[in-house]
Amino acid sequence: MRRVLLTGFEPFGFIDGNSSWEAVKLAAEHPIEGAVIETVLLPVTFSGAPLSMEAAIEAFDPEVVVAVGQAGGRAAVAVERVAVNLVDASMPDNDGRQPIGDVLVADGPGAYFTGLPLRSCVEAARAAGVPAAESMTAGTYVCNTVFYRLMHLVATRRPGLRGGFVHVPLMPGQSLDGAYPTLSSELAAKAIAAIVRTALDGDPH
């Protein structure tokens, strides 16, 4: 059986819940022939999130890792292209830390490209009936920290691992005043499952 690891985040900031974790839990229930899916909940902390992800990779030994984060203000599932070697926090993490202008890996490259077949993943999500788009970067908060550390792990220690990052919009219950666009967890999960299938089958392009 081919192994897939999905990661999502705990709640943070002023919004209740986290759409990434709800979508990841549902995506793990979608049957993918020949694959077994493991999920892990990451803390929204600059130190804890990458360590938790790396520990899960070591324990589960997956072939594919799709890290998922929540993006308030986005209306579509976004497959991220580039992870940058920078943390520039607009708000404190759940440990109260707010690094500004720090690098993530002192001797690491300025950026890494995703290991997912980006355009094919977007097309697969749309074919599943879910709005999806390419996105250039995952920002400079904890999501990007996880994305960069994932790709650094691939580059330095696990060359056979295929990994990448996906952002999902808020859930309807997180924006009851209509201030932010939303997407149901069920649709977000369909997109993630389609992305996983594509990552298992496709070549990066």
C-alpha cells in the first residue's frame, strides 16, 4: 500500500476552528485505491509545527505529504508553488512568538518549488467540482514554515518523498457575517482527495 500523510492545523487567531483540519479529516475518509492515508494535527507555532510534521513523516514513512492550511480571504482551494526561506509574522503564533524577518534554515536556499504536479492538481480539483487555483507562495507565517521545512527535508534527507502545500478557504461557520468567502469542508476534502490521487499518479509540471 502506498502511504500518504495529510497535515492540518489547530485553531489560531480570532476565528473559531480551522478549516484545514476539518477538510483533512474528511479527505482521509475518501477511498483511494492502493493507498492508506494518515493525518496529523499540527500546532500553529513556528517551532512545534515543523517538528510535529517531521516526526509524523519519520513514524509513517509516507510516499506523499500534502500539508494543508487555512487561508481567510481566499475563495478557492489554492495549490502553492513556492516555499520561501523567510518568516515574517503578521501576528503572534499560539506560543506568543512573532518573528520578523528571520530565515527558517540558515544555510538553506532562498526558496523551494513544490513537489506536487501543480497544474494537474488544480485541474483535478476542478474536475471534482471544486473551485481551485494556482498560488505563488504560502505567505510568511506558519503555513510557509511547514511548507519550506517539508521541502527542505525532501531536498536533504528524503529525495523520494513528494510533498507540497495546499490552502483551503474558511468554512461557512467561520464567516457568519459574510466578511470572508467560504467553502464547505466536504468540497475542500474532495479537492484534497483529488490532489492526492494526482500526486500519486502524476509527474510534476
